[in-house]
Amino acid sequence: MTPPILAGMALVFLGFAALLTAAESAFNYLPRHDAEQAILHSRGTALKRVMAQPMAHMRALRFWRIWFEMASAVAVTVLLHSVLDNVWLAGLLATGIMALVGFVIVGVSPRQLGRVHSAALVRFSAPLIHGLCGVLGPIPGWLVTLGSAVAPGAPADSEAFFSEEEFRELVDRATESDVIEDNEAELIQSVFDFGDTLVRSVMVPRTDILCIDSGSSLHRAMSLFLRSGYSRIPVIGEDTDQVLGIVYLKDVAAVLHRLGPGQEPPVVDELAREVRYVPDSKPVSELLRELQKESTHVAVVIDEYGGTAGLVTLEDLIEEIVGEIVDEYDTESAEAVALGDGSYRVSARMSIDDLGELFDLELDDDEVDTVGGLLAKALGRVPIVGSTVDVHGLTLRADRLEGRRNRVSHIIAAAVAKAAVPNETDLEDLLDEAAPIQQGVPREQAE
């Protein structure tokens, strides 16, 4: 075979390989909307058949692309061998030439062309791809099955173009190249994590639940609502494991507003709504759909033994996607602010060591690390505004609530007032005044 014929064959094979590479890139990056529009504007049925069985045609396309690349490499090798008459030198030169030419003509340029002109290339190459797929028949499918047997455990080619890990990596690269913003990337990653998160990871733990006892009056419930900032509070019996219902602020406000003069309001049990229970092992994605369907905003979380593990709200689930939700009343202030009377307004997140430094005290507690934790531990329940306790020579009073969960954010800390100790002179005066009384004579008469 003459060198010109071999050179022509190599160019033809390279051309087909480049065309199929561009077509593969076009099909991979063609948006669904553009694909539907391409089908509508297509005069033939080839594109419709390709779109009806995309994986079968993509397998055939890849097979022929590799075949034409190999065929062009063989043609160049034979051409160089006929010219140089040295098989080793011809093979070495052919390898170098095909690596350079294949990288530019087949590897880079066609892929970029396919991404830019995906819709036009899809319409143009659809008849060729459908014809090549018909020539091979089921052979590409057999080869894919053989490859899957060689690499067990790998995702099947028909399942998806991208695995979750590959898509996450793609998002990271897009963020690094400023294609998408950081907050958009975080939102996408949160959506992936959302399906793997369990309710126990997002619930308000049992120790942080604010409850009201069964039989309490509506006035006490309203006072608790106003002091805590919550709009829904569980009604419990003997303990937190016995949740009888959920009382809503709007129900209590409506009943109290309709009360007549001197009319006694009902107890909270009569207004408590039915409790929605959910296991702590339930995925948050499933619970979100259920709460949306049932128009429910709060559920009690139970553990594997049937006890109360915590409380979860619709906002808790949404926060897993969009991040922490705060309101317009949240503020950022200094960790400690002197109030002028020897007391300080401190952040609930301040460490107890820093609090001790303010009052020259050695505060050591192995169970808690923050001022808020110290207040809750000494109080024995969830603190609300006004909760006061004396601990380690300090008086701690919950001062302010912030955040969507209405947790104590700031605490007033002051040294415990010590009783005045009389000095020696004052003690002698007191004894002199007490002497007539001890002798049975009133002080007025003694004077």
C-alpha cells in the first residue's frame, strides 16, 4: 500500500475520531431543554431514536471512537515503517506523533467544540451515531457487562453520568474557579448531606426542652410563653417522658382574649393539641416531607426505648439546608459589659474561667464550661428570662433571649452580697444596749 493512501487513511480515521469525540461531548453537555428543542426541530427520526435509548448509542459511539483512534495509529505506524524500513524506529515515531496529534485533534479541540455547539452537533451527528449503533448491535452492551465483571462494585454505566462524589468534586472545582459563589456551593453540599442526616442530629435535646405541667392555668402558660419567647410548649405529666400534648401560644391568647369578667380560664390540658411522635433514627428528608404534608411544625423525638429524646421543629430541618436562622432582634455585643454597680452583663457562651477573672474568683466545674451551662446546672432546668441562682459566690440571672430557639444569650453576673460583720467597737455598743433588757428592764426606762 502506497504512502499517500496510508496517509489519507490516517487522516480519515482521525477525522472520524474527532467527530465522534465532539459528538460525545455534545451529548454529555447538552441541557435537557435544548435536547427537547432539538428533537422538535429535527426532520428525521434518528435523533428521536438516539434520545429514546441514549446509553446504547453512547456505548456504540465510544466503541467506534476508540476504534478509529487505534486505526489511525496503525495506519501511521505502517506508513512510517514503509518509509524508514525500521520497525522499532517506526513504532517509536508513530507513538510520539499520535500522542501529540491525538491530544490536540482528538482530545482537546473536539471536546471544546462539542461543548460550545452542543445542539447543532447533536442534530448533525445523530444519523451517524444511530447507524454505527445499528452496525454493532448488542456488542457494546456485552463489552460493558464484561468490564463490570472485571471491576465488581463499580457503579454501572447506565446508572448515572456522575456519582455523588464526582458531583461534589465538580462543585468544589466550580467554587475554586469562581463559577459559583461560596454560599451557593455550601447550599448544594447541604442538600447532599441532608439525605444522610438523622433526626437525632438536628433535634433540640431533652435537657433543653421547656415544658409546662399538666393542670397548669392558662395565665401561667401565657407568662411562660412571654418569658421564654416560644410559641409552642409541650404539656407533660409526671416527667418529660410523658408528653400529653402541645399547647400553642395562639390558642392560649385566643381563649384568654374571649374570657369574660370573673370567668375562670380552662387548664392547658384542654387546649393541648395531639403530639406527633417520630423516632430519632428517621432521616430528616423523610420527616420534612411528612411535616409538610401534615401541616405540622413540631414533633416529639423518641429513642429506641420509647422515652423522650428531644423535640424537632420544621425550622430545625430547614436549617440543615440554609444554615442557622436568626431574627432581627439578634445582636452581636461584647462578651462582658460592666453595668457600673459591680455587676456585668456577660455572654452565655463565656467560659467560666473568664467569668472568674472578672470577680477574682477560682471557678472550677468539671461538668460545664460556659456561664450558660453553669446557670442551667445550678438551676436544674432550662433557664428563661429572670431565672436567678447563687453559685460559687456569684449571683447569675438570665437577662436576654436570642436566636430562633430563644435560648438565653446574656446573663447578669454579680458578686453575692455579704452580710455586714460588726467590728469590736460596734459589738461593745450592742452589748451595752442589750444589758438592761437582759435584766428585765425596758431600754426606755433604763435611760
